[in-house]
Amino acid sequence: KNGEEMSIKDGGFSQVDLLQDVDAYNISKVYNLADTKLYAAFEDYYNVSKHYKRRYHIFKQQLKKEFDEDSIYAVAFRFAKHNNIVRVIWLSIW
């Protein structure tokens, strides 16, 4: 809140880190960065289209599209397979 980083206990990965990673992924998927200047993509993402307000929806839609899956669970399961700890973490986030 108010610019302060909020860490996941013992995780070493802050909420700010998560937001930055999600936004970077979204920008790379929503904009053709070969034809769009990065500063123009940032301007649009944050100030014009305000995609950041729908960052998690965009993130989930793009992941499902990229991996041709119908749920975020199915995408996560590809990486988790039989690792129950990873599956529990993904399920708690979504």
C-alpha cells in the first residue's frame, strides 16, 4: 500500500515484483514491440487504455491462449505435474 512493498512471508518475492512481472508479460503480449516503441506501449498500457486496471484478467487470458488451455489451473499443472506444493501455491493465488 502507498508504494510500500508487501512481501510474502519467507518467500522473498514481493507484491511489487509480481505486479511488475505480470505487467511486463502483458505488455509483451498485447503490443507488437517490434513495431511499437516501448515508451508508447507503457504510455498506452498505464495512461491511455489503462490495461493495468485489468492486469490479472489480461494475464490469465494471455496465458490460456499461449498454452492453448481453458483454465489457469491447466496452465499451472503443466509446470507442476506431480509437485503438490506448486499446485497449492497456484490454486491459492487464483
